[in-house]
Amino acid sequence: MAKFRKVRIDFWMDPMVSEEMTPEDRYFYLYLLTNQRSTQIGIYQITKKQMAFDMGYSIESVHSLMERFITHHQLIRYNPETRELAIKNWGENNFDKAGKPMMDCICSELKAVKDASLIQYVSELIQKQEFRSLYESFCKKEEFIFNEKVREQDETATDLTPECEEIDDTLTNPHTIRGQEVDKDKDKDKDKDKDKDKEKQQEVLDPQMESNPKSDDTIHNNQKLVDVKEIVEFWDNNGFGFSNVNGKQQLLTWLDDSRFLQPKAVILKAMNIACANNKRRLTYVVAILKNWENESLLSVEEIDSHVESQKPVQKHWQSKESFPRGRDIPSGFDLDITAGEDW
């Protein structure tokens, strides 16, 4: 297949493009349709860092644009785990003629898609039946696999049901003292609060976990999860905002979308600097990280060396006399101020 992407001239006549989109939105939309990572199926893998590099934008700007296209324009979907992006109306503008080379290309690219829900998302607006049937065939395969997994889980849960029932029966005590009931209610409230805290923590940790725990990268994924937990705990324990889940997620993108050789250590160092300056804000930490990245300070050692070199050199000044020094007064000399006077 030729490596090109076509954009119809009625792109500019679309009311959404002409009336609802800003110039930045149109530029971003054209980039999504024609960038070098795009495929024949409208689903491809790309990182926010790559988008920012290609367009000359910051990662924050790209994140904001993607939020607009996902929630406001509703033209794309993005899976942060697999880093796959899907364009909703791709099938309307790119599937005209069906032929064996075209169908073979689409089939091979659909096989490579990790998130099957994106295939279903794109297929909804495909008009030609032969293309739509091909997309739906891959969706059905994923549904079959999913249903098999659900059935196995149900069978496992059925086997465990009697044990659960026995445990519940033993917990029921008709002779409970009133004071003990009050204490138990308090304990339940505390447990609920802990569960809420765990849920908030899990909202940050879930996007960082891989969808396939049996992959060859298990060791790498486990280490990444440890790094994520350490950064989140530092954030929560040092006043950056426990409930600011969005801020945590944006900071955690620097683990993958940065040039740092030691991303976790560098992020923690930037957060320590923010605490020392009493600037516990995401924007302050990100500004520090950007400065280091722009100056190619990619490890903690390089950062420390740079800071040390910027310290002013202390000079030891020696007092200088503004007049020449005379001879020393000989010992035993007596000064007589009346000598030579004629009274």
C-alpha cells in the first residue's frame, strides 16, 4: 500500500470543522488523519510525547487537545495503557473501493490492535458492508474470548460459594452487646474511609498497570508499578493534594514520556525542590522538569553537578594599602616633638 493519506476537500465544509473547531483544533485534526503513525484502519499506536514533538507543542497542550477531541468533539478515543488512538469517522472518508490488497492490509492491521473496543468504535460509522463485516469479525472473536473468561470466573465463584455462606453464618451473633455494636459501626466507618482512600489511589495506579500480566515485560511492569506507588505516596504525604487524581496522572506521564535516564529519581528530586520552596503545585514541578530536559540534564548526577557548578566562587580579598609603606621605626627611638624649636 502507498504511504499516503487522503483528505477530502469537503473537510473544510464540515460544520463542526468550520464553526466549532479552533485553528489549533483543525491543525491537530489534520495531524491525526495524516501523521506517519496513522494506518489504513484508523487505529494506530502513538504517544503524547511523539505528538508534541511532531507538532512543536508541549505535552500539556497535546493533553488538552486530546481531551477536547475525546469529550467535546467526540471524534477520537485513546487507550493510555496500550497507547492506541482510534478516529471515529475514519471509515466514512477512507473506504471507497474494496480489493484484495486493500482487504489484506486491513486484516493484517486489525490483527495488531490490542484494544478490541477501538475496532468496534471505528466500525460503527463504516458505510460499506464488506469493510464493516471485516471489522465486526474481529470484534466477535474478542467477544468470544471475553465470554469464555467470564464463564470460567463464574464457575470458579460457584465452587467457592458454600465456603462464603458458612463464613457469613458464623459471623451472626444474636447475643451482641449494645456497646460492641457501636464499636463495630465505628470500625465499619473507618474501613469505608480506608476503602475510599484505596479507590482514589487505585484510580491513579490502574492506568499504569499493563493489561496483560503474563507478558515478557512482567519484571519491567512490576518495577514501573513500584515507581508509580513511590511517587504517589510522596505526593500524598507532602501536601500536593491527596484528591488531585488528575494532577497525579499528569505527573506520572513523565515516567514514560520523557528523556530522563532515571525518571523516578528525577521526578522525586523536582518534588523535593518544590517542597523546599513551599511550591507544592504540579505546574511548578513540571516547570522544573522541563528546564532540566531542555538543558539535557537527564540524570540526578548531571543535575547535581550542574547545580554545584552554578554556585558562586568565594573570593578571599586581601586588604590593599593605598599608600606606600615606609621603613620600620628602629627600637629605642624616642620622639621629641620640641626638638629644633627656638623659644
